[in-house]
Amino acid sequence: MNWEIIIGLEVHAELSTRSKLFCPCSTAFGGAPNTQVCPVCSGMPGSLPAVNRAAVEYAMRLGLALGCSVAERCKFDRKNYFYPDLPKAYQVSQLYEPICRDGALEICSPSGPKTIGIREIHMEEDAGKLNHNGVTLMDFNRCGVPLLEIVSQPDMRGGAEAVAYLEKLRDTLLYLDICDCKMQEGSIRADVNVSVRRPGEALGTRTEMKNLNSFKAIARAIDYESRRQADILQSGGAITQETRRWDDANGVSYGMRNKENAQDYRYFPEPDLLPLRIDAAWLAAVRESLPEMAHQKRERYMREHGLSAHEAAVLTSHRNVARLYEELCALSSQPVESARLLTGEVMRLCNATGTAAEDLALDAAKLARLVGFVLDGKISRAAYKEVTEAVFTRDADVDAYIAEKGLMMSLRGDEAAEAARLVLAEQPGALADYRAGKQKAFGFLMGQVMRKLGGAGNPALAERALRQALDGSD
Ligand code: ADP
Ligand code: MG
Ligand code: ZN
């Protein structure tokens, strides 16, 4: 039997604001435990929260980028539960009036472009971390770090589409500069909702797996869970709506608890915060300040620099690559050669070394110097490749490397002319052959000129000098 896999994702993105959602504590990752806390984020009775304006603007940015309607008024609610990583015993979130609703994200699914609906984006605060190591220790540094929860419609069909959605969402967050998207630091985590149905049927009962933090784990979890559900339905059973834990090490999911409802959390409006008002002027100012997004850059690169659609797509495939390209263009003033270098040799090196675009950390100034050298005919294309690789793999110093390997070609036309003159004097036989119309003799003479110039010879200059010496013309 054919089962259609239905996925809806709830993605939590940690915002890269400097301070927390309701207090001035730092959000920096990796600080010594409990050094970034205050009475507000550690839940001291009587402390009062104040909303971080930047976090609200980051939410507005994402809402605008995803074509959502941004609420003129939204408010916060308390979601009550007991967890040792949340000393207040409630999380401030937005249940009833989220900041953004009804958007869409264009993804590149394996079967072509597809639009995934965004149901809502709401703001909430993160919880702390429990470190289990014999005893359990609590670190409240992450308490109160601002999160956006981005809730999709159940529009994805299978793991590959879910991963395509996550990649596109990650790129969007990066281009907007609102989340560092470091999955290994938990900056984005996804709750994965999975159900299966026979094509054409209504949506089936779903299960939810919480807090998955790698694309690979998400794809595997979807694969496993959809099979498990299909097997149950196939043999006449029914799916229980529940929260399941994905055990990535063993590649299985198991039931954890019945899915809780909103009532279980006894949501109620957060009494310590006033509703937020977002007027037209504020929204317009944020819209005005939106950075240039991937598709806009793509069009601009093609229009301004005459790049191909393929080059423009590669250069904007990740914010990091686009940033490097723009720096390189600014330093070299050579947009076409810069594009050629990044989409060619640098991408090849990324693939060969398994370097992800997000980890690409090349020094644009070094590449700009190389671009200048090759376009001025100071180094050969082969040397260009070699030095690029040295810069890529070990951040080599361009000038030192070129000097050490003797890659700088002679630029002095008079040197080449002198070498050509000497060669013709030394090789009367080859000269006579050339005069008699033997083309091979030219190649031989060229070789001799290059030899005289040593490793520093510039073939273009040498050829011109030799032709001039032979024919008195270019
Ligand atoms: P809850 O209120 O329990 O969080 P929602 O209706 O808000 O549930 O949906 C949460 C997520 O589950 C959304 O991303 C949504 O797309 C997804 N979802 C809802 N129904 C299904 C389904 N039948 N199959 C797969 N995903 C679903
Ligand atoms: Mg939910
Ligand atoms: Zn604090």
C-alpha cells in the first residue's frame, strides 16, 4: 500500500540579540554556568520583565521576509509547567495573539519549487540547561534567551522536503542576521510532527518528536516514524496522538507521554507585561531596514555584474558565500573573475574537503590580491589555483607563498626581448627551419626563451617578444 507522509514542523530559533528577552543579561553561548543570570531570568518572586525591543524587531523581520501579516497588537501568555530548567515554573510565550501569522516559504523540494505555508511565528523565552554528569547540575544562562517559534502548515511530504524547508528557513534566518543557526549549539531545534495517510484521505493522527537538532536526525526520525505508523495502520491498528522521543543513537522512537493540550498548561495572559503595539511607522521602519535577501542578491548579481543564473545561485546559496563574494568584489573591483574563482576553485575545494558553506572562512583580501595578480599576468592560472588552495587549506600568506615557490612571472618586456634575441643568435638551425615555414620550430624557440627566463617567465610576454624578434611584428 502507498502511504503519503505528512510533516509539519515547529522550529525554535534562538535570536542573536545581545541581551535576553525580558532582562539585560547576556545571551552569549558557552559562558561559565550561572554567570549570565539576574532576578528576572532566574525567576525571583517580585522581579519584573521588560520586553527587549530588538527581539520584537527580529520577529518582525522574519514575519516580513516570510510574507506574514504582522499583528498591530500582540501579547504574551504564561505557559505553566514544572521543569527544573525553568525556575519560574512557567514560560512566557504567545498562545492567543502571536506576533505574525499566515506566511509562506518557497522551498526547492526534490520535485521542484514548492510553497510551504507558515501558520504563525510567536515569541517566547528559552529554558535553562541541565547538565547530567553523575549528579544533575542546573545552568540558567540560557533562561530567558529569546526564541522564535515558527510553525509550518502540514505541507511537507516526506523527509527530503522537511530538510529542504529547514535549509531554506536557516538561510532566511542567516540572511536576516537574526539567528546564528549553529545547530550544534542548539540555536535551531525542531519539533517534528508526522502522520501518514493514503493519498486523497483526510489528515491522519500525528505524533510529535521534540527538540531534534540535526537535519540528519530529522530525516531519519521521519523515515522511521512514518514507517512505524504505516505498519500499524496496515495491520488495522490506530495511531495514538502522543509525544515520542527520538533516540538517534539507536535509530528508534518511543512513546514518552500523551500529547498535552493547551489546557494542560493552564495558559493565561502574562500579567506583568502590557500588550505590544506595532504601529505602521514602526513596521515600515523595520521593512525599510530589511537586509538584501538571497533572491534579491541573485537578481542583482546577474543585472550588475552579468553573472550567469548558475553563478548567481551558487554565490547566494549561503549567506557566508554571498558575503565573501561581495567583500572580494569590493576589494578587487573584479566581479566576474571573483565569481569565477568562488564558484569554481573555491567550491571545488569545499567539496573536496567537506567544508560546509557556513564554515567557509576565507580571507577576502588574500583572494583579492590573487585575482589582481592573475588578471595582471603576474602569475599563471596554474599558480593561481595552487595559491588559492594554500590560502583555503592553511590561510597561507599570498606574497610569501608566491615568493617562496618562485611563482611570480617576469613582467619586464625588455627582459623577454633580450632573451628572444639571444635565443635566435644561439639557434641558427631552428631559425632557418622557422624561416623555411616549419611551424614546429616556433614551439622549440618559445621553449628556449622560457628556459632563459627561468621560472619567472610570462608566456604571453615571451611569445610577443619572440614574434617581434622574428618578424618585427606582434
Ligand atoms: P498543537 O496546538 O498541538 O501544537 P498545531 O495544530 O498547532 O498543534 O500543529 C502543530 C504542528 O503540527 C504544525 O506544524 C502543524 O503543521 C503540524 N500538524 C498538524 N496536524 C498534522 C498532521 N495530521 N500531520 C502532520 N503534521 C501535522
Ligand atoms: Mg505546538
Ligand atoms: Zn537576566
